[in-house]
Amino acid sequence: MFAVGSFEEIVRRERQADTKQVVIFLFVRPTGVLNQDIIKDFEYIHYNSAGYCSIYAIGYTDDIDHDSSFKAVESVCNNEWYYSNRDYVWFKNKLEERIKWKYSGEIEILILQNNPGSENSLNFQNYVAINISKGLRDGYIDSFQAFMESLIRSTRSKICPEQVARDLANDRIRIKDIISDAIMDCKKIPTPVKEIIKDRIFYRSANTFSDH
């Protein structure tokens, strides 16, 4: 898990990656009790996801030379993390220019894949956006923590060397399968996953809107 303020920083980092893997953008501002509880889990998520997927906390930095727009929020892996609404909005706007995804304004994650060694180091062709707040309200998921645990577990089982080798031909990781497994594993109510993902406020994909 990484603290990141800019879209360009993620692009540079993923261009240098050694392997194909899932990339997750985590949108959570330090407001409200639920948001604060999620931020307190950043360190656990960092260790739990290491080697399986890259998770980027949008609008955060661990750079001690940050500017005055950043405010201290949490210590992660013995480093102080800081948050900036300005950088959060900059990133959100940049991403909305890149794809026809629109930020919900709530707790949200966007799942895509990288392209190691490629000039276009982020692949948005089969991305999925999940509105965590909507999922909690409607009982689609039991908790943010349970969903992230299931999501990371799913990346471990799906993005194995054999799976990556099979997917190299079409250059796609099966993002939808990963998300479906995660929802199935942690859903609160016995609603079929195929019905849950029809909710276009909760679940949006690259096929919902056409990219620019």
C-alpha cells in the first residue's frame, strides 16, 4: 500500500513493476468515524497486500517535505502519513478526464491492472469501481475490512504465475472474477452476486461507460 498524491507518480511506479498485478485506487477522506477506522487499517492493508496487489491511498503522502496543504492523519509502518484535499481533488479530476468514471463522493475503490514495462503502465480496459458506502448501506458487503480481506485473498488465488501466463495472450487480468469472488466471500445478505453487480451505483465497470 502506498501513499500517493499524483496520477503521474502511480504511472511511474507501475512502469517499473516486475510483474503483472492488480492495482487498486482507494478513495477515502479522513472524515467521519468509518473513514477514520479505515485509515487506522492502512498499515495492516499494507502488509496484507504486499506482493499481491498495489493499493494506492489517494491524496496521501509520507513525504516529510510535504507542503502546507497536507495535514497529519496516521502513522503507517513507522512513517507519518499526511492527507491533502487539494491533491485528492487533483487526482480525482485527472482520473475523470482519463475515463468516464465519475467519483461518487463516498468511500470508493477502483480496481484495474498494470502493464509492466509498457509506456501505458496502467490498463483501464476492464476496470471496476466499487462504491463501498453504498455496499454497506444496502448490505452487499459486511464491512470494508471484510471486503478488503476477501479482495486481497482473491488476488492471491487468481493472480498466480499460471494465471498470469494464460492471461498474457489477451493482456487482461480477469478483474470481474476477482471482484465477484470477493463479494461472494464477504456479502452480508444472501443476494446472488450477479444481482448485486447490476446495481450501477455500487458496481461500475469499463463496459458501463466507454472510455475516452
